Amino acid sequence: MKRDPNPFKPFAVSRPAPGMFEVPALGMDAESLDQDIRRYFGTFLGQDKHCRLAYYPYRALALALRDRLLERLKQTRYAYEEAGAKHAYYLSLEFLMGRTLNNALLNLGLVENTENVLRQLGLDIEELIDNESDAGLGNGGLGRLAACFLDSCATLQLPVTGYGIRYEYGMFRQRIENGRQIEEPDHWLRNGNPWEIERPEHSRRIQFGGHTEYHRDANGQLHVRWVDSKDVLAVPFDTPVPGYRNGTVNVLRLWKAAATDEFDLGEFNAGSYTESVAAKNAAENITMVLYPNDASENGKELRLRQQYFLASASLQDILQRWVLQHGKEFSRFAELNCFQLNDTHPSCAVPELMRLLLDEHGLSWDAAWAIVSRTMAYTNHTLLPEALEKWSVRLFGQLLPRLLEIIYEINARFLKEVARRWPGDNARLARMSLVEEGRDPAIRMAYLAIVGSFSVNGVAELHSALLQQGLFRDFHELWPTKFNNKTNGVTQRRWLASANPRLAALISERIGDGWVTRLDDLHGLAPSADDAAFRTRWAEVRYANKQRLADLVKRDCHVDFDPQALFDVQVKRIHEYKRQLLNVLHVIHLYARIKNGELTDFTPRCVLIGGKAAPGYFMAKRIITLICKVADMVNDDAEVGGLLKLAFLPNYRVSAMEIIAPGSDLSEQISTAGKEASGTGNMKFMMNGGVTIGTLDGANIEIRDEVGDDNFFLFGLTAEQVEVTRDHYNPEAIIDTDPDLARVMALIESGHFNQLEPGLFDPVIKAIRSPHDPWLTAADFRSYVDAQERAAAAYRDRDGWMRMSILNTAASGKFSTDRTMREYNAEIWHLPVVKVEA
Ligand SMILES: *Cc1c(COP(=O)(O)O)cnc(C)c1O
């Protein structure tokens, strides 16, 4: 018996009269908004004069805006259908969207009208904004990149849909207790989500477990059936993604897992009602929680379920729409569809698309492979070997038996191609095989993604070059033209226009507001760096933003930051390769200078560090503790007083970054060279007038190329030097010959920062002193401290600093995701721009 792929059929099929779809356009004027907000508030939400919660007006406003978004979403869909346009799908296990309200207002062009309406209603827009919880459906840069991409694609009017998972619990909330990270569940949906719309009629059935059966039809054709599986339903929720004032609204479709109807029948008939309900829970578990590991995989079965669940639901959705329009004719499918895989996380899409085309739609292997290998494109995000996903063949076979067969067939055909090219080179065959042999054989997901894709890209020039020379060298030799670079960006709509309204207004006053959609226009600001009156106004705006950040630090860290001081900021995931440790060593060095009266040329400095550590990452958590303990010592000391502050900001997230980036002077981008694929935090700071202190790593290199060496504080070993240093690395010798570093180490080793907890920082000390330290912390200390001194001296010349700040913003035009998306489109997707009727 063939089971229905979508059991949602509560109604008989009906075809309403055309009048059903003819709805007058909603007004964008203040009066229409005012009416809708009050109607949602009073009737839909059932509120009255006793309501004292800003939450309800927030929700009423969100619903009024969602109506206007959905109206445009429909027009956009019609426009894509009418154009018969090629479509790209961005498949990602993470979309770190943050809040939606402010962005929706900006892109719909409703900021001013809404402010006026709310003022009339006695409401404060900032208060309403603060009622929205972040959609934290991502870990860090990779997830935030996906969110910025969606904004830029809609703004460029490209037919692109995002596909992801609607996690019930997003990235954990971080609290700090006695210097320790405490993880709390982030139940972001508790108060409902007014931006999404459920589409149960597009639910899909996803198979897990079971086994395969082969049979021949009357024509002798071999067919495969995947049977006895335990199925789960995927139910889609759509979030509108508006372009900037252009009528386009694209879709982010997120899948939630639900139990199928027959799921519990077996149990129920056996009389175990409660067990059947428990089984239902197990099905829904799949989309319960985001895995909080950034740049490391951990091989858990539930994670593989999530990955397949996303790939299968999305591909079925796309194929169903294709069949409705074109029937079972797939000859133009590759011409009109393209899939971008955000890292290897969704790379089950390669064998899953094969399976659907072979088993469900009856294509031959060659016809199916021709489609898969012309529609899949893969973006790599990391060079760290511990991040490369591998799935045990045993687990894979149990969970996805049909997919494993298909992967074996892909591998057999692929290895034949390698053997033809390099006859007799068995070592190469073993190196390149999709299956890593050994005691517990594993599928190499990155290799699967490369073999299945027509494009493989890195995310900054250096990263893409290192991929080709290192990690994927064999594949680059085989298929040199597959590999390319797409340097990351960030959207200036969120990260400048919306996060920094004061600076945005000053920029627009000077050069017009074209930069909102053409960030290169910012080059026009450069001459104003020489205008003293403009520098003064720039300084005033920055001061106000620093005050706003100081308020956040006061509220969340109970530390006083003086906006006159240099604001030195490092916010990002806590990871050894990002070297928050190097930053603390510098803070301890400054502390030692103060305590020893070495105060000549001392620039008052407030250091802010924030970020989450993966819950199982011991060393990252210990580094957080070190930061907190040093902060306690520094901030409590009257002698240190106005010269130095250190704060650890808990629960770093998108909405916090919207306050942090505009209020930071110095942007810390200090990873060990060759380890940070691109970075995007670096771009947000630069765009907001922050000056970078950084290594030649990731996009830092391109940032420095754009802004010039005079406006960037460079330090540290290059990626090449890092690799040669490893072989003869001797941190003990470095510590012995550098009195500043020796003094810092002695302070930590004396137990000065952990008087009540002896030995607390022994693991950190050991890591710094180890000749096998992969991050070469001691090697870069001297050069880092020297660069910090140059930065401090530059900041003492306040006017000179403002010049640098302006020049950084002016040079940030390249780092818009508008540019990134244009490149993806010109070189990978080839989508038409589709205008939408107003
Ligand atoms: C931009 C951003 C990141 C990425 O920061 P990097 O410095 O590039 O690692 C991570 N988390 C959040 C919340 C961000 O906004």
C-alpha cells in the first residue's frame, strides 16, 4: 500500500470564484495602520482599557505588518510564476534572524508613519521592539550569513527561497554565575510568533529506518522500495522576507516535525495508549532543539535526523510544485532550479534528490545524476578538521538505508572516474573515497557535497585559496573549475540603517541615501574625513552610541564604562582559534602596567568580551571564567579605576550586536591566521566606523586592502608563517625572553585571579606553554601588544581617530551581502531579476 505523502485533507477540494482572491490593497498611510493596530489589539487579541503590557501593542503592530508582507508575498509569487523564472533554494540548518519588527518597518518604508501612529497612541516604539525575542535559530556567523543573504536576495529581487528548521528551542540563553556559563533553554515561541504563517496543506512525509526491497516490473525494469520505515511529518511555517521598498517579499520556509496519524495506531491497538503518545513525542523531538556546536560536529543520531528531515522535506516540496506545473517532464528541471548548500549540514540533499528522481519519479540513474550534479552547489565554511562532518556508515544505514545504497553507487562511479584519471594510484583512491575506511567506517559529507555539486566555494579569498591547496587539494586537481570564492558580507539595512539610525542619518545628509541599496556609495564619504566640522558631528554620533552601549554594559554586567575611554570589543563565539585568550593576556598586561606605575602614554580603555561557548567545550568555558575573574580583579581595584575596565557581556546575540557594533571603537579580529574562514562581525564593526586590530586572516585581509594599512592595526604571523612555526614552536623560550609576557604568566600562575579556587587556570596555563598549542597564542603576544599600543596612541589623537573611523565606514562598501549575492547570482545561480507590480 502506498501511503499518502501528505495526509492533510480536512476539506473537500473546492474552487472558489475569482472574487475570493480579489482583495483591495491595504493602505500604507498612518490612518490605515492606526485602524489595523487598534482592531488587532481590541478584537483579535481581545485587549481592552485594562491592558498594561507593551507586548499586546507589539503583537498588534506585528500582525498589521504581516498582512502587508503577505499581500506582497503573494504578488511576488505570481510574478515569479508569470516570468517562469529560474529559482534558487538556500538550504541551511541555521537562520539566525534576530528580531523582525524594525527590519520589516524599514524595508516596507513604514518607519515614520508607524512612529507617528504609536506616538498618538501613547506608545514608545523602542519598548515595543524590546518585546520581541530574537529568532536565535543559529549558532553564529554561518546562521547570520544565511539571514543577511535572504535580505539581500529580496532587495535584489532574486527568486530565492530559504529552507530551514523551525526549532522549538533556539540557541541557549547564557547566564554567568561565579564566572561560569549557565545554559538555559530558549523557548522563543512561548509567546507565539506573529511573523510566521503555518501551511499544513504543504506537509510532507519523511521516512526513517526500515529497509529496501527490489522488484522487477513487467518490462524487466528494476525498482526499489523503501519499506517498513517509521515516518514523521514535516509541517511548513512561512516567514515573509521583504526586500527594501521594492514590492518583493520572498519566503523563508521552516519545517516542524509532527507525528503521522498511523504512527501510533499500532501501539494504540495493542492497548498502550500512553506509549503511543510517547511515540508521538519522539517524532516531534526532531525539531525540538538547535545543536549548539559552532565549528565542530558531534555525530549524534538526532542531528543526522534533522539534516535528512530538512533535505527531504524541502526537496519533496520543490518537486511537488514542479510536477504540478510540468508533470513528470524533468528535462528542464536543472535549467530552472538551483540548490545552495550552507555547509555540509544539508548535504543529504545530494543522495535524497537522486532517490526522489529514481524511486518516486522513475528517472534513470544517468538522467537523475545529470540533474543533481547540475543543480547542487556547496559552500564550505571552515578549515578546522574537527568541523568536517562524518557519519558512521552503521548509523547511516540504520536510519537512511536507501540513501546509503545511493551514496555507495555515487562513490563507485566517482572512484572509477578517479582511477581513469590516475591509474594505479590507490592511495589517492583511499584519500578521495566518500567512505573513510577503518574500524568504524564513515561517510565524508564534504566529499559527498563536492562530488554532487557543480560549484564549491569558500567565503573569503584566503579561505578559498587554502581550501584548494589543502583540505580539497585532490578534488581541486580533478575539477579545478568547480572551485570559486564568494567573500561574505552583511546587510547594511540591518547593520547600519536599522542598528545605527544616528550615523545613518548623518551619512545620508552628506552623500544621500543611495548607500542603503548601493553600499559602494559610501566611498563618497571619504573626502569628508578631511572636514573638521564633519568629524565633530561624527564624534558626537559615536559618543551617543557609546553611551547606549555603556547603558547595556551597566544593565547586564554591572560595570561602568566611560564613553570617553577607548571601547575595545571582541564579541563572537568563544573558541580557541578566535583567541579570546590572547585578548585577556593583553588586559592582564595592562593591569600589570597600572599596578607597577608604568603609566606613561596610558590610554583609558574599556574592554568588552562576549560570546557563547558550546556546552561541551571545556577549554572555551574555562576561558570565559578567566575573563570573568580578571574582570572582578580589575574592576574592583580603585587604583586601576578610570584607566581600565573589563566586562564579559552575557548572552551575546543579534539584538545585542545591534547595540554593540555602533558603539565600538576597536574591533578585535585576532584569530590564528588561516583558521577564521571569513568572519562577518569584522564587517559589521567596520561599517559602523570601528577600526580593526587584526591578523591576516579571513576577510580581515580584504578589509585591510579596502581601507589601507594606515587605518588598520595589523599584527601577528601570516597563515604561511603559522604553518612553518608549528614544527619548531617553543613557547617557553618566548615567555622567557619577553618580560611583559613573563610577568603576565607569573600573575596568572601565582593564583592572583583565583585565590579561592587553586588550580582553576592550570589547563589554560598548560595550553599556552605547550609546544603543541595549535593556536600559537604566545607567538603572537608581542606583536599584538605592540599593535595595541599603536591603537592606544592613535586614539589619544581623537580627531585623527575620527578620520580613521570615517575612512573605515567609507571603505566598507565591498562588504555588503548585496555584492555577495550579485556574485553568487552571476557565477553560480544565473537567476533573472523579477520586478513585482506595486
Ligand atoms: C555577526 C555575528 C556573528 C559572527 O561573528 P564573527 O566575529 O564573524 O565570528 C556571530 N553571532 C552573532 C550574534 C552575530 O551577529
